[in-house]
Amino acid sequence: MRVCFLLKVRDNMLEEYKVRHAAVWPEMLDALRRTGWKNYSLFMRKDGLLVGYLECEDFKKCCDDMQLEPINAVWQKQMTSFFEALGGAAADESMIPLAEVFHLD
């Protein structure tokens, strides 16, 4: 399945967000791969709108499995302050898939 989601990075943290994602911890990358995240990409507009895209077998299972990864808790704790309107939730708990309305293939 293909999954796309939106989040909003705070205006004053755009550059730092880019820096952090230029050097994602190897342990975090391994955890994502191990839990089924494939072709995972993040795109960001100048105003901080973040578009995430990934492919996986079962998005809920991938997210649930990431919750069991100790490195994810550390990463999420550090990243939560980067985002607007999470209502106290971690960023990974706020990734609500958008409905796919068209796919070329």
C-alpha cells in the first residue's frame, strides 16, 4: 500500500528540521526498515508543510511495530517540538494517511 500524510513544521525550526533529517541516526533507519517502511520520503514546502510518503504492507502494523522500537521513543521525543498542532501527541502518532484518489499505474 502507498501512504501519504501531512504534518506542519514550525516556521522557526525549518532549517534545523532539515539538518536533523540529513543525518538520521543509523539505528532509526534500521528500525524503519525492519518494521516494513519502504520508499519512505519526506518533502517540505517553504512554509513548513511536510508531506510524507511511504510504501508498506500494513501502515497500522508498521506504526505499531515502530512503537516497540526503543530508538523510536528517543527520536520522537526529540522531534515533537518541531511540529505545530500535535495536541501533545508525538509526530508519529499524528501521521494520518490521506485518501488516495488517483494513481497512474
